[in-house]
Amino acid sequence: LFLGGILIGIGTRVGKGCTSGHGVCGVGSASSASLVGVATFLLIAIGVAQLVQALGVSP
């Protein structure tokens, strides 16, 4: 959990904001940086979910 928190903090700093902020405000104002950020987040999240499922990990 500690490592996850650090990675979230780094991602927020590198991405210049949180995903929900980019999704709500940035995409709503058609910011290209926000569109790329949200698309990247979704693609990574879907990929990780597929990997976890393929490994047979259950919650």
C-alpha cells in the first residue's frame, strides 16, 4: 500500500493533476493533454485488470 501511494503521488505530479480532474474538467474543455491522460489511464487500467484476471488473482 505504501508503494502504491507513492506511485499515485508520482503519477499525479507527472500528469499535472488527478485523473478525475482531467476527466471532468480537462475533457469537458477539450484539452488535448487531458484527453491523452485519461485515455492512457484507461488503457493501463484495462491492461492491468486483464493481467490480474489472467493470473487468476481474485479479490
